[in-house]
Amino acid sequence: GLVIDDLSVDYDSTRAVSGLSLHVPDGQTLAIVGPSGCGKSTVLRTIAGLTRPAEGRVVVGGRDLTHVPASARDVGLVPQNYALFPHLSVRGNIEYGLKARGVDKVARREAVDRLLAFTELTPLAQRRPSQLSGGQRQRVALARAMAIEPSVLLLDEPLAALDPQLRGAMRRQLLDLLGATTSINVIVTHDRHEALSMADVVAVMRDGRLVQAGSPRELWQAP
Ligand code: ADP
Ligand code: ADP
């Protein structure tokens, strides 16, 4: 599981996250919701190792990652704007993390082929990101994050960059893809419907603090 233990994160003198504790069992999806600026992205960045906490710990599968650098973490991140490499093809983008980790060519090709099929991108493997639709870019970002077979998959507002008409269809597709992974998934969203439909556990944040946590059913029935 993923354990976030009494986590506090500062930017200069501002406390962005304050005393946050959460536990996500293996195979489950956590959604972090709350208004803009409440600290959601900061929590994701801290799990990914891109931001150092002032206090507290991040533990995955019993291993304390707090002082492990981002590149050595077993964590995949799908950033809000997808941040694909514009000069690389779809295949090159998905392959990137495997190359960086020294995986050999044959194993890389096999892994990328499998991910292309899984995300239904096989016919688009040679395209550049600029030649893809929003939904296709999202799937490339997802495949790239999944390539390293992370224990924890982090998604920052995964549907926010999509047209409103596309969002419903992509939400269902994303749900299917996440359901087929064994990772612990953490989704940041400001959309309550998205959180309630995709998550096993919902954490509601406000001003850097956890104000509510529970299953969608529990939160749905809350007054
Ligand atoms: P505000 O103080 O701006 O009225 P809300 O109470 O509407 O804030 O909640 C802020 C965010 O937290 C919203 O994105 C909302 O979707 C989410 N939220 C609040 N309560 C719940 C809940 N019980 N279940 C799921 N999401 C919630
Ligand atoms: P959310 O993802 O919920 O919108 P963030 O985690 O981005 O919230 O931000 C939490 C708080 O930290 C906000 O008050 C924001 O202004 C502040 N913050 C975020 N990033 C930085 C930064 N790089 N430097 C200084 N303050 C930041």
C-alpha cells in the first residue's frame, strides 16, 4: 500500500500541505479533490519525489521513499498538461523511461508494443504529439507513465485538458485502463463526479489539510 504519514510541505514560508495522513491499499484508486490551491498537486509532486516534504513520510510497499530521489522511485506521473516530448514519436515517448533505466532494446520493443496495444495507439506509433488529438495525447502520457510498471501511478487532472464532449468517454476508458493495472492509483481532480465515479477512496482537501476521507458511497451520503 501507499502510506502518507503526517506530511507537511512548504514553499518558502508558505505551508502548502499540513499534517496530511492517508493510506491507500494495493490495487485501489485514491482521488484527491478540493478547490484550486488547496495543495492537491503538491501532494502528487511529493509522492513523485519532485518536492521535498518539511515533515512526514511517504512509504510505498513498506519502503520509506522520503529521501529517495524521483528517478529511483517506483512511481509514474501523468502531469496535468501531459508534458509529452514534442520531438519524439509516440513510441519514443513511451520508450523514454525504459531507456533511461537501461532496459535493453528487445525488452523495450516488447514492452512498448504491449503498451501501444493496451492503449489502442498501435497505428499511431510513429506520429509526433502535435499530430494527435487530446484524448490520444492523454493515452500516450498514460502509457509512458505505465512503461516502468510503477507501484504507484499518479494522475494530475487527467481529463481537464480534454474537450467537455470527450471527457465522459475518456473517463470510462481511463477507468477501464486503471482497472486493468495492479498499481495504486492517485488521481487529482477538482471534479466531484470524476472522483466519485473513479475512486475507491476520496480525500477532500482544503487549505492544505485533509477535511474528509472515505469511500464514494460514504461521502455521497454525507450531508
Ligand atoms: P466550497 O467551499 O468552494 O463550496 P465545496 O464544499 O464545494 O467547496 O468543495 C470543494 C471541492 O471538494 C469541490 O471540488 C467538491 O467537488 C469537493 N467535495 C466537497 N465535498 C465532497 C464530497 N463529500 N465528496 C466528494 N467531493 C467533495
Ligand atoms: P492545487 O493543486 O490544489 O491547485 P497546489 O498544490 O498547486 O494546489 O498549491 C498549493 C499551495 O501552494 C497554493 O497556495 C499555491 O499557491 C502554492 N504553491 C504551489 N506551487 C508553488 C510554488 N512553486 N511556489 C510557491 N508556492 C506554490
